[in-house]
Amino acid sequence: KVDYDVCSNYGNWLYSAGIGNDPRDNRKFNMIKQGLDYDGNGDYVRLWVPELRGIKGADVHTPWALNSAALSQAGVTLSETYPQPVVTAPEWSRHISQRLQGRSPHPRGSRGPARTPVQHRGIDFYFSHKKDV
């Protein structure tokens, strides 16, 4: 089954591109955080990006941050079999460094029976002035 709602999907793509309707100042979509939150083990990425199938775990979200030995072992050559990032946003660095240190930045990033259930955030989250919550 495919879930498709034209208006919702177009609105989400516009929001992700930073041109949607958002009352918050300087709001940016953090792709690294999103990937770690909702695809902590990288299964979705490996399903749709076959070039990265050899990269294990959450490393698949930031292949450019891997050392050359890890890339070689996975069969990935940046700029040849997989492109270098066009942009690396400063907001990503916190999530990349957490991943490199082996810590899951979010409970949904962990796998296995001890998995923490998704917690819904209250309305204060959406109107908070704190950045990168």
C-alpha cells in the first residue's frame, strides 16, 4: 500500500526545502537528525540507495564522514560510486559527532527489544524559540 496525499506531500517537500510556510525564524530541515530519528539503523536508506548497501548501521546517513578504510570495505568511492555532499550544514555537526562516538542521538535510533516508545511532543515544542530541539 502506498500512502499518497498530493497536498500533504507537496507541502512537506516545500517545507523541507525551506520555502514552506513556517512562522519560526531561520527554520531548517535537518536531514541527518531526521534520518537518525526515523531510520536509526539505516535500513530505509540501504533499500533505496543500493550504492550504500555495504555501509552498516547509522553510518549510511553520513558516508562522507567515514574514513577511507570503512568506505573501501563497503565498496564506496566518494565522487565515483556515490557523490560528495553538495552542502554540509553546520547544524548537522552535532548529530554526526554523536554518531561517530557510537551514541544514538535519539531513542528511536536504537534497535532491539529495549527500544524506547515514540514520545509525542507538546505544543510548546512547536512554538519554542530554542534552536535544534
